[in-house]
Amino acid sequence: MNQIETYKIRPAGRHLITIGEDLIQDKYAAILELVKNSYDADSPDVEIRFKVNEDREKLIISIKDHGHGMTFSNVTEKWMVPSTNDKALRKKSPKGRIMQGRKGIGRYAANILGKSLLLETVHQGNKTTLFIEWEEFEKATFLDEVEILIDKYACKEEDGTTLTIEASKEDIVEWYEEMDKLRFELKKLIPPDAPLEEKSDFSIHLVLDNFYLEQGKEIPEEIKPYPILEFYDYKISGTILSNGQGKIQYVNQKARNTLVEDIEIDIGPTHCGKLVLDIRVYDRDKESIEQLIARGLKDDKTGQYLKNLETRQLLNSLNGVGVYRNGFRIRPLGDADFDWLRLNEQRVQNPSLKIGSNQAIGYVHIESEEKSGLEETSARDGLKDNKAYKQLKLVTCEIIAKLEEKRFLYRRNAGLSKPNKVVEKELEKLYDYSNLQKSVSSILKKSGLHDSTMDEISRIIEKEQNDKNAIVEDIKTTVAIYQGQATLGRIINVILHEGRRPLNYFTNQTPNLDFYVRKIRESFSEEALQKIVNLTSGFNDNSAIFVNLFNRLDPLAAKKRANRIEFNLKQAVLTASAVFEHEFKTNAIDIQLSGSENTTFNGWKQDFYTIFTNLIDNSVFWLIHTKSQIKKIEIIFHEEEGSWYIDYRDSGPGIEPDLLESGVIFDPEFTTKPQGTGTGLGLAIAGEAAQRNGLELIALHNTEGANFRLYPQKGEQDGKL
């Protein structure tokens, strides 16, 4: 007969040690956790004191507050219960502060700061004391074997709690070397310029008592948050509601007269609650650093003007976009070496447009876990990587992208960035010897050489130019082929979407076909034959899908450059649009072609495919991304006084006027698409394909969507009506 017994789980003695050591990131995080506990106790302040005894053999760390303190039952039934959810249930303190230490583990951070802990807490004239030596937990086999002495008595002291931690001589040396790091962490704990609802009367004081021999007995300091430097180059700030609507403000202090622009935002539900953002960006080139200093940038300790190297070091130490909740930073988001927004990765891919993490200083305020879905990890080392966190990164990057666009445009117009160069025109300049020929002829003429000799030299130069220009034409041809291949790569999603279904059919049904073929070989039956007929019919239908898909993609996939030919414009555009048949149907996008049926043009048909494939690809993206109510693409062929032009329009979000006026949208690498969804090459490739054919592709202002026009350049009218 089986004997069934019941057992109870008994945590190991070192369970509390594990909570502290494994779940608290480092000793700075331990101090911050204890500071947050003082905040939760409704204390107006907290004092962090590092006291070294006279013989410098022992360090005493104390955390003292003037909060409401704890009763004896609070200590025994809540404080001594690991991972209690008391604060999580209460959510707010008696005075209305939103609880910070809701995981129930912060109190055990003390064990990584020293070897013992003395807790003294006073509540309404009653004092409770508790003493712990952490090594007792290491020695004990089970947690319930450790006996802790708790004392309770009446007193006349003010309400509050003091934690006194005894550390070792070795800890003195460590803290001596890293006190600036603690000061830095405390300064970044509370954000500058917090929103009104996030502000509190909580202050932090750091006291170094006999800590530095050379500086006297006691050094008190009130910890104040780092101000977000007033001398930024660019700033974007504002509030985005949970529905994605809001107003942000862009400021450019680098311009001669400060530029300020209000931007209305409607990005759809954030899925991470309301966000309050303030992000400031700095150009890091030598001239920009000198401008910061000239505006009055000073050291906040000495009040002295900074030098170039000191300014760079200051920006290096402060950079990072912090995330704050209820007025406190969530580490490590905002640390200089924690690029949670992956700004550096984006900058490597597109250095002319994107900013790096060392250029940004700022914060994002988030709402409570209940409202935002943004949950802190148990180890207090960031936010859980859930959908809300992914959305937080996406929305923040989308707001930063607004700043990047305007910064890029300003720097381009001010001549602070490399000008856009069209490959075709740069190649033409490469072997243009006309100026050389004039200079040589002038020098030879002055030297008295015979005319026939000068003519011969001119012929030699001209022949060299012609030979080199033949090479240039080969390079142009290669560039055109690569741009066509790049366009094909941009629409890879079309191939994946349309090819997935027939490919799945082949994968799933091939074993079935093999099964029935073997079955009919063993013993003929009408049922097995019919199965084979049905399956082969399905193979035929799905093969036709592949054939149709490849036929539509074939014009873009040419491996060599065809000759110029005369072709029908409307038919060429129809061929380009056919690639997107599946996208149009799936996303209910209406595409209409109207106007002249018979306009022809003498040029490279592949370039026409490239132009309109890139235009349509952009439209499909924005019509889906913005969830437009009306999804429409309209292409109109105009005939006008012996000439022609094509108007291309969509019903998407359109293009901002300043981007239109500057022409920046045709610059390589410039894109307004969200992170990871665009390369900034589509319109640049389309523009160059147009120029190769003596055509002009321009963007027109339209309040109802994007609008492009394609037409022959002056003197290049090869179309026939």
C-alpha cells in the first residue's frame, strides 16, 4: 500500500541574500531602491550618509527619512515578508504618492551594501528596532532557523525610519573611487522639468562624514537633477495622448533667429499610454561645440566656461534618453552606454539623416503599469520586453524622426551637410576636358607654336576625352542596372506575399501526390485516380500563379541594359503597376489610369518601370501605414500643345511643404518612414532614372496626398502624340 505524505516548501537560509544579490543590479541600484522606499513613506526628504570612523577601519552607510514610519506589525507582517505585494495593492501612499517599490524586494538591497543592518523606525510615539547580520542567513540551512531580535518601546522621537548599514574597510576604498558615480545616479534619478503631475516636494541629501580626509569632517550636498542643458541645438517636446493625438514643438536654436514650430500629431493608439517627451539634440562637430560654448555653456559646479574637450565630456556623460515614471528614472534606460532606442544602429545605416545616441539628452515620462502596460522587471534592470515596450520605442523613435527630418533640412539649406549629388551629372564631369583644352590652347598659342601643332594636340585631348566618355557611358549603364535591381529588392514583400500560398500548396500536397501514385501502382482504384487528378489540377493552378508573378517582375529583373526604344507610356505604367496587383486587392487600394492612350516616348523602358514602381511602392506603404479611409492612386496622362506630362497622385498623408520646397525628398537616404521600414533610396532612384531619359520628376503641393509630375526637360521632347 502506497503511503502519501505532505511536505511544506522551506526556503533556504540564504533566500534573502539571493533576493538582494541576484535581483538588485548593483550597489548604486541598492541605494536608489532605499531612497524610493523613503519616498513611498511620504517623507519630504531623505539623507544618505557615508561615515568613516576615526581609525578609518569601518564605513557606516545610513539612509534616514522623516516619513510616517512603521508600526511593530508593519515590520513583522510586511517588512519582514519577502516579495510582499502590500505596496502594489495600495498603489498610493497616504499622501497620494504613487508607490515606487511595488515589487517588495527593495528593502533587501541593504545586504549588498554591508554585512549588517539596523532598522529603526518610529510611528506615532512608538519605536521598533530590528538588527540583522546577513552571515546568519548564509549559515542557516532553512530560512525559518534564523532568529531576528525585534524590540519595541515608547519614545518622543519624530516619525521616520533610519537604516544603518555597517560596511568594511574595503568598501571605503570602493566608494571613495566611485562616489561621483553615485552622485551621478542620484542626479539622474529625478528628471529636470518634470510635468506638473510628476513634481513632488521630495529632496535628496548626500552627506560625506569624515569621508575625505583632505576636506574636513562633514560635506553636505543637496542632490539636484541635472538640468537639461539650455544650450541645445535642436529640441522636440510635447505630450502624446494614449490615442496617439497631441501637439509637439520643434525648436532650432542653431539658426541665427531661433526657429519654433508647432506640429500636430495623430499616429493612432500608442498602446503604451500617454507619453510626455522632451528630447534635445546636439551637433558634435568642432564648430557646433564652439557655438555651444559661445552661448554661455558653464560647469554647474565651478560656474566656469567650459572648453571644447570638457564640453564633449559633459555631453558624453549626460547623453541618453531616460524613461521616467512617477518622477523617478527607470534604470538603465537613459544611461549613456544603453542605447535602448538603437539610435546608433540607425545612424550607421543613414548617417546624413539620423542622430546617434551621444547626440541626444532627454526624457520620456510614462504612466503607471496599469495604464501603460509598461512593466518593470523584477531585477529592476529596465522594462519587460512586451508589446507596450516595443510600442514605446516605436513612438519615441517616430517623434525623434520628426526632429531628424527638420534638422536634416536645416543643415542642408545652411550648407552644413554634404550636398546631394546626382550620379549621372557627377560622371559627366569626370572626364570633361573642355576647360583643359582651352587652357592648353591658350598657353600654346602664347608660346608661338604652329597652328597645325596646336590642332594636333587638341585632337589628342579630344580623342582621350571621347575614349574616357565611352567608359563613363558603361558606368552609367551599370548604375542603371543596379538601380533597377535595387528597385526589385524594394518590392520583395510582393514576391513573398504572392508566392507564399502556391509554395505552401506544393510543399503540403507533394507528399499526398506521392502517396496516391504509390497506391494506384499497388492496386488501381477510381478513388485514387480522382485524387491524383484533383492534386495535379491544383499544381497546375498554383504554377500559373508563379508564372504570372514572374512575368510581372521580369521587366525589372533585366541583367543587361537594353537600347532606347519608342514605347507607349500608358502601357509601360500598366506593366509597372501590375507588380502590385495582390497589394491593391489585399488592402482595397483603388488604382486608376486615365488620359491619353497613345502617347509614346523614345527612351529606356526599364527606367520607366523603375520610376513608377518606386512611386507606387511608396504610396502602398503610406496608404496602409496611415490607415487612410480612402485608398486611391490616380495616374493621369496629359496631352498639351504638342507636349505631354504625367500626374501621379495618391490619397495618403502627403508631403510637408518645407520638404517639398527644398527638394530634400529626392536626396539619397532621406526618408520619413518609421524606423526600419525605409531606406531613403526610392525617390532618389526614381529621380535619377527620369534624368537619364531627359525627364524631370518633381513633387507638387497637394493637401489631399502625395502628388508627383513627370515631364520632358526643355529641349528633350521626344514624346509623340
